[in-house]
Amino acid sequence: MLLRYVLLVAVLVAFGLALPAHSQDAKEKSLEQRPLNLGGVEAANTGTVSGIVLFKGEKPEVKELADIKGNAFCKEHHKDKLPKNESVVIGKNQDDETLANVLVYVTKGLEDKKFEVPKEKVLLDQVGCMYTPHVVAVMVGQTLSIRNSDATLHNVMSTPRVNPPFNFGQPVKDQVNDRTFKAPEFKMNLKCFMHPWMSSYVHVLEHPFFAVTQADGTFTIKGLPPGEYELTVLHETSLLEPTPPTATVTVAANETAEVEFTYQKAAQ
């Protein structure tokens, strides 16, 4: 009888059926708290790259999104001032013109290294009939949460070149739909069938070392193992070009390397 009981427990445990609830919770919690695998390098011994993307020279013309005036709900959110097309967002950082929404990512120096997918979800919101932020980036397998913060119907659609296309409605305020992507891909454009001016870009990368420049043109990439890296910048439009498009930086443990890029209007 005792032997039969032991065999039964062994079978149940093998199929995950005999784990008490508190044991399962502890297992999941330990997984959530597990640090990001940095290619065999302890997180305490990693470095940071921070910098700024500048803009010099003649600025391209940026127009208001006049179509919003034709939608009563959307217009109500922009009574004082219509938003502008966000394909080019030039701001200021002290005395320098800066460029927002630029992807900065490592292109050399990570060869033959493997990294765990970040557990943090990346949020792409819809507020006042505008995608917020305009540009986001995720790692392959990382969750992109697409939320509708508006009390109106939005329709999220995209036809990627590499990843599968998707098209879904979000009729409920605060509705969230999660998406993950199986392959790297740049400039995945998201649109809204209900509001044609809505546009956002998603970049999908094969590693977690990237950033998108903020309104002041700054960016920070943390957790890089010590070494020499090539960084590349990418903007959604061909109207602008970086000079140069890449930079080489040396990252030391517990230190921050500084780098600067400059964009200008592309030659016609």
C-alpha cells in the first residue's frame, strides 16, 4: 500500500499536479526575479552607453494633422492646438537642436552572445487619437502591450515584411492587446483604419541593447558587458540622414561611455 502511494505521488509530481499552490507561486516568483542573462557577465560588472542625437541645418516642414478636425471625438482632445505629424520631431537640449524618435542600437560586439528576453512589457498607447509614443522598440519575444486609452473605437493594423500581419479592433476604453514577434524587423508601421492619420513604428531587435531617443534627443543603453561596440542610428524617414550613421564606443564595467550622433536633411 505504501509503495502504491509513493508511485502515485511521483506520477502526479512529474505532471505538475501535486505541487501545492504556494510552491507553484514561489516557482513563478523566482522566475520573475531571475536577473537578465548578460551573456555570462554579472549585471554588477556591466557598463552603460548614453548620449544624444543632434539635428543641424535646414529643418523639414512639419504640418498639422488637419484631418483630426473631421472627427468630433478626436478634435475634442485637441481643442487648443492640433498635433503635428510626428515623422520628424525636432526639439531643443540646451543650445542644441535635437532629434526624437531615433533608434540607437548595437550592431557589432555582441557576436555569439545570447541574452534572455526582458520580462518587462513595452507599452504602446493610444491617447487623443494619437499613438504614444510614436516609436517603440522590443526584443524578439518581448511583449508589446497595445492599449486604447480613448473612449472610442480604434483599429490596430500592420503588414510587416517579416513577421505575421495583424489587424484587430479595440472598441473598449483601456482595452489591451499583447503581441510578440518572432523575428527581427525594423520600421514595422502600425496604423488605425478608423483614424488614418494615426501612425506608429515598432522596431524588433535580436538583443536587448537599444534605446529610442526622447523629446530632448537623449538616450541610455544599460547593462552592456565590457567591450568595444559599434552603435547605429535609424530614423523612420529617408528625408533625414546621420553623419556618420555609426559610432564605436568602449564600455567598461560600472562606467558610462558617452556618444553623439548628428542628423541633417538628406541631400536631394
